[in-house]
Amino acid sequence: MSDNLKNRALRLGLYGVLARWDELAEQPWLPQLVAVEEEERHRRGLERRLKNAHIGRFKPMADFDWAWPTSIDRAAVEDLLRSDPVQEEINVIFVGPNGTGKTMILQNLAYQSILSGRSVLFTTASAMLNHLAAQDGSRALQFALRRYCSPAILAIDEVGYLSYGNRHADLLFEVVTRRYGEKRPILVSTNKTFGEWNEVFPNAACVVTLVDRLIHRSEIVHIEGESYRLKEAKERAERRKKAKTTPGKTTAP
């Protein structure tokens, strides 16, 4: 018990306590002190990782309407939410039309990784590529690249919603290649099949190799169906229409 407590104190960096360990080891308050410090470090670490991840507001998977997509491998998604992409050294890619829940799943997967103690950065493809392309000079670019290559997990949302030039394709290739070499996972959502990525990066020579490195050691989940956002918009419009046509109640004089 004493050795375990001492190791915990060492991990926390309680060097003053460790310096007087023979004197303090049997104090009844010491286990509580170590436990409180561990809890506080965990809380602060979680807050820091959440802040740095930039996930934004999102709905929990409990709110996901599994009945809406016409095709989705629920078991595979739930298994991914329980897994650790870092330990398994895999990329995770969600492919499907707009509005089918890809971003929601991606955010939840990133959040679960944060809870597991992993550093995460969540970004859209356009935000990342435009940020990298805007860097002036090699030194600034290398610093910006570290922002996207250093986290344990990089989540890139909305690949395929816009098209990009060769410069942007080269920058994405650089990010994918660096993370591929270090076996650091990338989580991706895209509305394009990989055969259509030439439309996202027209005339870019690196697309084939980029896709090859991205899908190697990856878990790919295909989602099919109509846009849930469009469904909700139609339902709101229908409710407004009914409200306008429903006669108002009158009260007796």
C-alpha cells in the first residue's frame, strides 16, 4: 500500500512529501491528499483537452436517430465509440451524403478520446487547409503543421464540401503523411467516395497516394440516407403552416 501511494505521489510530482516520506508515510491524511490531488489534476487536464480540441457544441449519441439512415452499421459505430484509435493505430472514416449524422458521430468519437486522456484537435477541412495555406514562410508553415500533427488524434470534418487547388492538396498530403509515419490516427468525415476525391483536389498528383495512406490501417463506415436537417426543416415548415391555418380560440364575453 505504502509503495503504491509513494508511486502515485511521484507521478503527481509531490516532491516535498517525497522528501519527507519516512516521516509522513503513515499519516492518515496522506492517502486523501494524494486522491484529492489526482482528482484535481484529472479535472484540469480534462478541461484543458476539451478547450484545446475545439469540438464545439454537439448532441450526444443518445440523441442519434438510428432509424433515419437507410443504411448504417450501428454495431461498428458503437464499437468505435468504445475503442481507442491511438492504441489500435487506426484511422476512422465516415462516408455519406450531407445531413446523415457524420459530424455528430465524429464529434462524439473525438469527445470519447478526450475522456480517455488523449489530446485531440477537431477542425473542418477548409479551416485547416486555409490556415496552412495562409502561412508566410517555411518557418511559419512548419509551426502550423505541428499544430495538426502533434495531437494524438486529428479529426477533420467536411472533406469534400469544397474543392481545392494543388497547394491545398499538397498541404493535406503533408499532414496525412506525417501522421501516417508516426501512426497517429486521423478521424475524417466526407461526403465523397474516395473515387471522387479527384473532384475535391482536381489535377493534384498526390491524391492517389494521399488516399492510399489514409485508408491503410483504417476503419471505414458508410452511411446512406437523406438529410436529417432537411427532414427537420420540412417538419418545422409543416408545423408553421398548421399553426397559421388553425383557427384561434375565442373566449366568451
